[in-house]
Amino acid sequence: MLKKKGMMAASFSVVIASSLLMGNASFVSADAHMNESAVVAATGNSTLADMPAYLKSSVEWVWKNRMLTEGSTNRKNLIFDQIFAGKGTLNYVVRWQSSKPVTLQQRQDIARMLGRQMNHWTEHLQGYDGWPYKDIKVKVVGWAVADPSLLLNKQPDEVIYTDTIVDGLASEQPGIPAELPVAPNEISRFEHFSDPNYSYPGGLDKRFDMYLWATENFGGGAGGDWGQRMNDEYVLSTVNADEIEITEHEIGHGFGLNDFYEEHERPPGGFPTNTIMWAGDSNHITDWDIWMLRYTWSQIKKDTARFPTTTKDDDGPIETDPDEIVNIAPAATASSSYTSSWENISALNDGFEPANSNDRGHAVYGNWPETGTQWVQYDFNQEYTVSQTDVYWFKDGAGIDVPKSYKIKYWNGQGWSNVKQAKGLGTAADQYNTTTFTPVKTTKLRIEMVSKGSASTGILEWKVAAQQ
């Protein structure tokens, strides 16, 4: 067990080198000796009585001889507790202890990855023994990084923390950066969960529950109620994988689940299946892991002061917060009615943040010498619910000007329609022009621009807000 300053109930996992370097999605068949599925579909009435007999003795042994003995669930800041306190949400700060740059796309992928890995665990609680939530909404609410320039194409709504402390591990392992970025203690649940009267500055939504801690030259992984720590390259190389071995293993520790390095730490006779919680034994969450998680919930929920009874709707577990609104433009394919040969249509959604409307520090889109009505378009590979756009117009004082007017249109499946109740449609230079409208479900979005006099039109960046 690895313990560091600021970490309680931490764990350390030494995972085989191939897993660390490859980081692929895992798709492993069940053991040959298993003749039944251990995973009972969530019905709203599933309980421990549904656990298959062949799992029962090993799960109960681990609970009694490991989790109770070691007090794994005594600390009331497990991920179970965090989800209840956040009303079905979890907030992360990414702790980037690395010299590697991170693109906007990588940051967005990391946020989605965290939600995916967390819900790979919690989906097995849906409809089980009074668990009140469906999908858990996981958000990245900030980045802690010593050098903010490593965050490429920083967005106006991204929160960055640059304070640092000294990482004591660096003196033991010279390859570990000594500078350790930190987020403010005032917004950390880890620091304040034991105070029922504590109020987070800015409200509950501004707190962070855990760190995703990426460290240069770090080996293996560590996890606990404070978050998950692993190698920076591992984080980046696995970010689009489905199930990520080290990440899911370390999240398991956040629920109070144990490691099984030594033989005496395992059930007599071993496990009836593989388990991701025995490092290197499985690269995905198994039936045993699912029932160990469920068993843990069934035991700790008996403390009704810790987990107050929640009322279910007739439709089953309660819904969590509405879907997060994100900029989906980077995922689109951009096109236009005309693009000047020396300009680039990809400038529309490259994530560059202009300093002004004549900022040529990056590629731009322009349609000189064309005038009249011109259009730019985004095509998405899936349907999104869209409700807002933000346009930063290009104006160079030499043939390109902001438009006289423009319309926002969406593809209705058969043709183009104007969005309804559009508010904004601004043409100001040197700023984003925000337009909101009645939400529409679509796979394509278009801006039709009417030029001003003899000038052509252009755009530096076009953002699209949609439910994620």
C-alpha cells in the first residue's frame, strides 16, 4: 500500500508492462467453467438473493476478512458517498504532473473517458437494492497544471489552477517531477467531507470530488477516495478505449474494494472467476467484481444516516442532472460554398482562440472574392440536440468584413430549416457572437451569410453547444 501526503487509504498497483504500454480496450470471454451469467439485469427489485451460489462464499469471505477487518468502508468519502452528496454527479480536477502538452481534443476525450469508466462500475448498481441513480454525470471542473501553456487552445470556460507543492516521491524517484500542481483546498470534498455544515465557495457544483492524477514517469497506479493516479502516457494512450484496466482498477479502490497481492489476502481456494481487483488477473470488470460491488452497497446502505432513503419514481431509479452542454464543433466535418485557396475551412473548428478579428496567428476561413450569400456547414457523425452557436467573425480591413446579416439553419432529415426563436445573430468584431434558439435534433448545421457591400465574409472560429 502506497501512502503519500494528502492521500488516505491509497493503494498501489503493479500492472504488467504490456497492459501499461498498450492500454487497449479489453474484450475478454468468460471463464470456460462458468455455465451461468452472474449479472442479473437491473429490475428495481434485484438484491443479494440474486447472487449466484458459486460467487457467494468468496464475496462474503472478502467482506468479512478483508473489508470489515481493514475498515475499507468506514471512511465516509467512498465514491458511493460522493455520488449521494453530489445528487448523482461526480466532479474531477485533472492533476497534470507532466511536461507533455494536452490538446483541446485530448482534454475533451479525458472528460468522456472518466464518465465512461465510472459508469462501467455504477451501471451494475442501477435497479439494484435501492440504488437511486441511473447514469452518473461525471464532469471535469478544472485542470491543475504548473505550466498552463501545456493546455493547448484553452477555452474561455476552462478553469485552470497553477499553484504547486513539492512531490515527496520525486526525491525517491528522480524521474518524477518535483512540482506537483494542486487545486484549492476550499473546493475539495476530500478535505471537507467530514464537516456537514461546510459550504463550498460558489456552491456544490464548484466542488471537486477526486483528482485524475497523471504523473510523468510514474509506474503502475494508485487509487482511493482522493482519486486515481497513473502514468501520463497511459492516460493519453488509453483515453478512447472502452474498458481501461488500470483506471477501472483504481476506481474500484474508490468504492472500498481491496487489492489481492498476497495469497493470504485471497479467499481460501482462490476466486471462482477472474477479478480486475487482483492486478494483472483481468483487464476488465468481471462478474465477481460486480457482485463484490453490489454486496458492498448492500452492507453500507444499512447506515441510513449515511445514505438516507430515497424515493423512486414509477419508472425506476431517479434521473440525475440534465446532460452536460459541450462544444461539439471539434467533432464535425466542416465544408463551405467557397473557400479562398490560401485559407482553410478547418479553421472553423480547430479550437484556436482568437485575440481579435484580424488574428492571423492561426489558419482562418475566408471566401474572398465571393460576395452575396455564402454558407459554411458542419456535418456530424451522430445526431445531437443543439441550442446555441458562437461565431467569431474574420475582418481584415482588406476585403473581408463581418456580414450584413446571417441565418442559422439545421438539417431536418429532408432539407434545410431555419432555427426557431433565434436570439443574438450578432455581427460584432473582436468577440464571439452568441445566438441561442429552440433546441433541435440534427446531424448538420449551417450558417448562411449575406455579405456587406463589396466585402467578402470569413470566420475565425465557430462553436456549437449541444447536450453531451
